Amino acid sequence: MEYFYDLKVGARAADLAIEKLLDEEKLIRLHPHWFVESRQDTNGWCQFRLRDYATGREFELGLVMSSDPAGEAPPGSAPVLRMTLHKIPVEEILFHVQENKVRVRLRSREALPPELEQDMLLWIRAIQEYLRLYAATTPQTLVFRGIMNGMMLKMNPSQRKITIMLTKITVIELLVTIIIVVGYVYFG
């Protein structure tokens, strides 16, 4: 079975060196629900012992990344990054450029159960958001790149959720304080 997704990251993202931006560890940490319990490199494979934050189940995932165009890509496309997986039903995730757009193809042995398809879609969307930070160079994207690489990707999923919640609360507190001060000065 094959599943196709368009990343919708803009034309400039097609020129990104995705294989240089993402390594195995970063790819795994981009998943919003996976704790990395351990990593072991054997025979060219990165073996990860993972725990799913949402379900609490532990599982293993093997991952090999390559920018090698070997293998079959969809007609009229250029492969950018191939992730070969084992120990789960998804056997390959291929990032490729087609019509100046970055697209993703998931290949599996059989039809994916809805929860695994949803899990893979969450992962692809997280990768998409990470690539959007590199598709444009603005002060805002530079700040968020630093935050993602320096802090967020080093945290586990529960730490990320707590940090994001505290940041939102702090922003709301600052806005309320500013409104109160401006209201006091203006009406007082």
C-alpha cells in the first residue's frame, strides 16, 4: 500500500538539503508522542527503543536514512530523503520533489490500521512544520529555529507540552498586565 502527502512547504523548500537538516535522532524526536528510551547503532541501522506518550506502549523502531536515489520514486520526481523502517508495518517514508513541491510517500506491507496511519501523519506534519522554519529566513523563523534546535527537540513530549502551556500562560499574563496598565494610565 502507498500513501501520498503534500508537505505544502513552498517552492523554496524543494531546494533545501533535507538530508542535512534532519538526522535520525532529530527525526525521531520530531514525533510529538515518542520518548526516546535508548538508541543503538548496528550494521548501518539506528535502533531506537521508544515509548509512546499517548498510549504508554513501548516498541522498537529501526531507521536508515539515505539520500541515495536508488529504489523507485514516483514518476517525474526526484528523491530527496529515504527513510527505511523496520519492526513496524510502515517500511519506507520517501521525501521527494515533484513539480517543485516536496511530497511524501509512505509505503507499507499491508493497509495501515487507522491509529498507525494517524501516528505517521502526526509525524509527517511535525517534520513539515520543522521544514517550514527553514523554507524562509525571517527574524521570526530564526528565533523559532533556535528554540526548536536548542530546547524543544532535546525535551521529551511531556516536557514539551508543559513548556508550551507555561509559555502560553505567561504570554496571556503579560497581555493582561499591559491592558491593565494602559487602561489605568488612559482612564486614570
